[in-house]
Amino acid sequence: MKKLILSLVALLTAFNLFSQQYQEIALWSQKYEDNPVIKVFLPEKPNGKAIIACPGGGYRRLSMEKEGTYFAPWLNEQGIALIVLKYRMPKGNHEIPLSDAKQAIRMVRQNAEKWNIAPDKVGVMGFSAGGHLASTLATHFDAETRPDFQILFYPVITMDSTYTHKGSRENLLGGNPSEELVQLYSNESQVTPETPKAIILLSDDDKTVSSPNSVNYYLALKKNGVSSELHIYPTGRHGWGFSDDFIYKSQWMATLEKWFELIN
């Protein structure tokens, strides 16, 4: 019975998304094999806030629904625009995903007036390897591409081989990266006082991406005086996204809804 109920919920979510209009826009004028795009979900009653979602998948594939489009109805109901980023896979070229993320935030701000978005209320949200991309954008930005806030779900943060997610590291940096490259993409070491405010959510029993990724990033944020929150749920493992079978879903939703009120 439980499986049947969850299946019906998933079908209803998919129906809501299918019936909800969105725009799909190419990131670049040139053609790429991976076809990077943004999917733009705009609320009926906008409050000016926007979130660029970076789905996870180990820098090998993308979980576009559970860690992307399924968030649209919930965020839109709160007046928040959702922009889901379909970024290119790096295949060892570490510059590719970050270039797509930077282009996405440029495009959102370029279209801010048309989409009823405040250019200074554009944040980034990432899951697992997408959390690494989101935190990379939050620590490797330029004047045009700094996010105003970051939301990280069970993120890969470090490239340190002792506690990184090995698949994400190899797919992003290749099989034998230099120490300089490892350090550059170990985002706990790239935090500065200019890094945007953050909220981090994860499960204590996550065996795929270990909790020190999030904890060390949180400590680096605090050391640099960056407003941040860290929420560790006792169970749930990895990759729950917007799934209803994560028993702490109502808690993290309530936490984020309250946190969104602080973005002004």
C-alpha cells in the first residue's frame, strides 16, 4: 500500500509539472553534444527571489526531476522562480560545468526585469555533485556571477581523496589531477568573507558523500563570518531530493521556508 501511495504522489507531481508552463532556453548560441539549457519556472505571484538548481549525478549524469523540476510547484507557490540548469558533463574538463553555471546566473540577471526577478536575490541550489557545482559557483565567482545565497543538499564539497566522492572527483578532474587543481576545487579551502550565505542539509547516515564534506564547509563559512546553517538529519542516506519517502521532508521544507524569509 505504501508503494502504491508513493507512486500516486509521484504521478500527481509529474502531472502538476506537465501542466505547469515553463520556458526552456539554450545556454549558449553554439551547439553542444550535451545540449545545456535552463528550464525556467515562473510563479504567478513573484516576490523577486530566484533559485538556480544544479541537479546531482556524480558529474556523469543528471537527476533532473527529483533534484530539479519537482521543486517547481513548491517554490512557485512561495513566489520564488526556479531555474533548473541542465549543465554539460565535464569528462575530465573541470572548466565546463562552472562555465555553464556562470552563464546561467548571467542569463537570469539579464532577464530579471522580464521575469520579475530582483537581480540581487538570485541564489543557487545544488545536490550531491550538483552541490559541488553550486558551492564552486559560490566560491569561484566574478563580479557578474556571484550568487546571493546558496542551498546545498548532501553536497560534495572537497576533492581531497581521503573523503571526497571518488566518482565525482574523477569525472571532474580526471584520473590524476595535480595538487593545485585538487586544492582549487576543494571548496572548503576557497571560502572568503565574500562567499554568499548558506544553508546545508544532509543525512548523518549518508554513505555516498560523507558528512565531513558539509561540516568542514560549514566551519569554513563560520571562520570567515558568513551567515550559515547546517542541518543533519539522523537517517535518510543519500539522494533524497524532493522524494516523499524521506521521513524528514516536512522538516526540511519548513526550515527552508523560514530561511527564505531572511532573504531580503
